[in-house]
Amino acid sequence: MAHKMGRWLCCMIGLLLIAIALVGVPTATTIYGLILPNGLLGFAIGMVDSSMMPTMGYLVDIRHSSVYGSVYAIADVAFCLGYAIGKTIIK
């Protein structure tokens, strides 16, 4: 999908969907009301990851030695820290 519509557009739509889903999570009144926002959140995070990881690999390829594991590890750590710190700050 990112290749067909453009990586920047896929990433932008994914970020907008993440914002909408994050607004929907605290407004849920039942456990069943969390199904749609969490599903949307997972889909949107997949959109952003699938559109940005090839770009990060390309940047590593043209600027540094072709060691892709480190850039993907840094991206995963940043993603996990965002969840850990973001949820702590919001509380």
C-alpha cells in the first residue's frame, strides 16, 4: 500500500489514524468499545512502520556502511520508549 500511494502519504495517513485512535481509547465506556480504537491503532502503526522502515534502510545504505540491524534496533527501541514514556506522562 505504501509503495502504491507513496510512502509519505501512507505515513501521514497512518499518523492521523493514530491520533484518531488515541482519542477513541479513553472515551470507550466498555471493554467492547476498545475493540475498534485498538484495531485502528494497530493498523495505523503498521502503516507507519511499513512506510518508514524502507526509508531508514535506504538512508543507512547511502550514508553509512550497510549494517541494517542497528537502524532497525534503534527504531524499535524508540518505538518502545515512546509507548513506555508516553503512557507514563499521560497518566
